[in-house]
Amino acid sequence: MEVDMGKAAVTMRDLQKMSAAAIKSLPHAVPITSGDETVGMLMPLHRPDPERMKAVLDRIEEHYNALPEDSKQWLERFLEERER
């Protein structure tokens, strides 16, 4: 099945006919609809661009380093609690 890249949504009927290649070729996540109801989200998985990912992580580190010390401590406690 060929995918219309301009589609705002994929119907349940369309989804049944889609191949893995068609799903991977989607440029972004699209809602899955059944009648007038949105029932899910179809999101293709793309390998991230390593340079772009490094730039994002560098920005995160830059913002983290600019935080006041008490905010860093709060964030560390929050992340530790999430991992339990």
C-alpha cells in the first residue's frame, strides 16, 4: 500500500493494508482513526542522527550547568526517586 504523506490520519482499514516499509516511510507520527474516533497513534521509528543527538545532549548539559546548585540537587533527588 502506498502512503499519502499529506494524510492527517490513518484509518483502521488503511492500517490493515500497510507494510512495514510504508510505516517507516511516514515522516512523523499520525493518529489512527476508526470512524470519527481517534483510537491510537502510529509512530515510525527512525534512527536518530548522531550529530543532531549530540547537539541536543550538549544543550541539555549547558542548561543543566547554568542551574543554581539547589535546583541541581532537587533534580538529582527527583531523578533518583523516579528510578526506584
